[in-house]
Amino acid sequence: MAASEVHSALAFGQLLHRLERAVSRRIESALAGEASLDQWRVLDLLSDDAGHPMSEIAAHVAVPAPTLTKIVDRMVDAGLVHRRADDVDRRRVLVLLADHGRDLHTRLALAVGQAEQDVTAALGDDAPVVRAMLERLAHRLT
């Protein structure tokens, strides 16, 4: 790979990182200190009421398992989520929203949705194409 190609690849990675940080800051602002970004991601995943194992949540939130354990422990202490054994496989522990977590998710979802819409609106008519391209890239690289 030529030096200019390496530079372009690094520049692309830096661009994606800058965008991720900018979007994260907007979402954190929408959360208004009521939840961290990682806690929001956990709440949002669990809002489907399906119950999810820790490994799946860690992958969704993109944090290592020990970090997720600390996040979920704090959320349990705050009454946002609870753990229970899976009815099908008793060895597996699922995490579910508690009533307080559901209320918090409902309260924050509108503000987070608006922050995400603001980001999408900045792309104008190209938003669906850009999203599809980013999803395709993510799928190919993960």
C-alpha cells in the first residue's frame, strides 16, 4: 500500500472517530446527566422487553465484559435493571428493565431521538444513502 493510501485510510478512520465523538456528545447532552451514554445504550437495548444476556449487551454497547458488569451493577443499584435466570437455560442470566429503567428510557427516548434526527438532518437528502453505506461497511468489517 502506498504512503498516500495509508494516509487516506488513517484519515478515514480519524473522520469516523470524530463523527462518532460528535454524535456521542450530542446524545450525552440529550441525556442531560440522567444516564451515561453506555447506560443509555443498555436501556435502549433492553427496552424491547426480551431480556438479554450480558455477552449480547457487551457486544451492543461495545465494551469489554468486565466494564459492562460494572455498568450493570450500578444500574441494578439504581433500580434501573434487574437480573434473572433464563427460563430456558437456568445457567444463563438475563438482564431486563425494571419499572424505573423503563420510565427513564421513555423519558429520555424523545430527546435522544431528536438528537439523532438533528445529526441525520445535517446530511440532507443523502441521509438514507450514507446510512446504508455505513451499515454495509459495519457489516463487512465486523
